[in-house]
Amino acid sequence: MMKTRMKRVVNIAAPILIAVGLVVLFVFLTAGLQIDVLQPSGEVAQAQRDLFIFTTALSLIVVLPVFGLLAYFAIKYRAGNKKATYMPEWGENRWLEALWWGIPIIIIGILGATIYQTSHSLDPYKQLSGGKPLEVQVVALRWKWLFIYPEQQISTLNHLSIPVDRPVRFTMTADAPMSAFWIPALGSQVYAMNGMESQLNLKATKQGSYTGYTTNINGEGYATMTFETNVVSQVDFAAWTNTAATSDKGMNLKEYEMLARPESVTDQRTYKLADAKLFDTIIEKYSHGQSSHAGHEKAAE
């Protein structure tokens, strides 16, 4: 009798101990790590994190009872339990049926309303509050990122600086296989494609350095196609742009075409913008063929 009780206790306690052990192991392995999507530093990313937590908690209303009842039924109605009531004629219960169907319907309704609302409030094209946005043009190359600040007349390679608490409007394209622009700490992912413009509005709320990625597998250098995002104060940003504008390196069409080669440099660089229409030229390259480059070079001469 004692052995039977001990076996029963072990059968019940073992799954619980395993689950607790897995949770403790996860906490131990992630302690001290910066998980950007769960520890956001931007207005959009914060809203997305809150949405993730809300939808997960809402789903657990169904998931936890289902798995709890699964364990309960498996234990109570196991073959060795002689105390379980045997009811072969039992077929239905209206209250239970209403419960099984009603709760998922309510949850799906809440999720549907939430998704509808957030699809509009978190639209990447929607301008954020906080004043005039900083304009940044983004070009995805093989396998590097080029950033153009048209108002500040500067350009950077593989590093991006933006001021804290100011909206930033990214206008992006690609002169390479399609890429996906994503700074997890700040918010949404948007694709950059040849001959097309896409937009993304973000606003950083904390100063710091954050990594940006392409999440679209686009070739040999995909894994190292990252860039550093520096969020600084408004004063430091103004000082940085003034210094960058005096760079001895100029970003014109000739320099750009060298950078666009897959085997060219992939380190961080800063340029003064010598060609204000460079971004438009890159897009027109796929709209009107290579002749736009020739025409632009002739006009520049």
C-alpha cells in the first residue's frame, strides 16, 4: 500500500518538478541578458511589448486550464483508479458546452478588436508625436547599410545616430537582394526592396547603443549585415552632425558605386553628402534602367 502511494506521489510530483526546473533554468540562462523585444527603448517597441504580454496572458486563460484538466483527467480516470465514477451513458452538459465554446469566442473577439486597433495605431507609415521628424534615407546593400541624412548633408555606413525623444522617419530602398530593416529595441520591421520606397516611423525613448539587423536571408553576408544605432541627446546629435559634415570623405555617385560592390568595405564610415539626389538616383536605377546613372553623371559634370 505504501509503495502504491509513493508511486502515485512520484507520478504527480515529477512533471511539476520538471516544469519548475525548466523555468529556473531559463531564468538562470537569461539573467543579466538584454532582450531588446522584452526590454524596449522606443515608443513603438514599448507598445509592441505590451501587446505581446497582453495577447500571451489572454491566451493563457485557455492554455493553462486545458493542460491542467488534461493532467487532472489523466490522473483521475487512469485504469488503476478504482474510485473514479464510471458513467458510460453520460453524453453532454449544457453549462460545460457553453463554457468550452464561450470562453474561446470571447477571447477571439477581444483579440480581433485589439488587432484591428493596433494595426492602425502601430502602422509603420504613421507619423509619431514629438515634433518634426528627423529624415533618414536607408539603402540596403550587399551586405551593409547606408544611411543618408538629407537635411544634415551627411551619410554613414553601418552606423546610425539619432536623437532621443524625437521622431525619426526612415525612407528605405535596396540596391541589392531584398532586406528587412529591424532595430528590435526601437520597434517594427519593414522590408527594403529594389526600385521601391517604404517607410518606418520610430522614436527612441532611452539613450544607448542598439544593434540593427536584416531579418531577411539575402545571401552570403546575411549573418554579418548589422549596424550600430546610437541614441544620443539632442545636443550631442547636433554636435555630431556638425562634425560629420566636415568629413574629408564625400558621398557621391562614384563613391556609392564602389560601396555597392559586395567585396567593398563593411566597416563603419562617415561621409559628407556631396550628392543631394543620391537616394532618388538609386531608386530611378530600377525604374528607368542604367541610363539614369549616365544621365546623372553627365549632369554632375
